[in-house]
Amino acid sequence: MEITMIYYLIPSLIMFCCGVYGFITRKNMIAMLISLELMLNAVDINFVVFNRYLYPEAMEGMFFTLFAIAIAAAETALAIAIIINVFRAAKNIDVAHLTQMKH
């Protein structure tokens, strides 16, 4: 039995939808960052799946996914550093209090 593309795309779709839901409903910057990373991982899964099924002999999707994962790791480290500095200044990382963070 061959595993078709849909077995990979459905979990990826569920991951992406959970990330969108988490990003929209959360007020905490850390939870929003985690939701954003969940969406990026779902997109990375799609890159690999489409590369595997459309061009099985090529590796561009795999390399692009590895590059995207490296960029996401750097982006996460930078975002965590920014969130820590915001917390030190405002003693709060809730995005509902953005006016408090401006001062």
C-alpha cells in the first residue's frame, strides 16, 4: 500500500489551522511565537511532500526546508531576546497592553 500525498497534507493542514487559531486567540507573546512556529513547520512539511511527489529525484524542497528551519531557529532566538527585553522594561508580555509597552 502506497502512502499518498493526502496522508501528509491533512496533518499539515491541521497543524497550520491550530497555529492560526493560536496566533489569533492568544494574548501572550510567547504563545503567539509558538503558534507562528507551528504554522512554519506545517509549511515545511508541505515543501517536502510536494517536492517528493512532484519531483522525486530532486532535492530542492528538502534543501529549502532545511534552510527555512535554520531561519526559523534564528528568528525564534531573536524573538525570545526581544520578548525578554520587553518583559524587563514593561514587566508584561501581554499584547493587549501595547500602550503600556510604549512607555
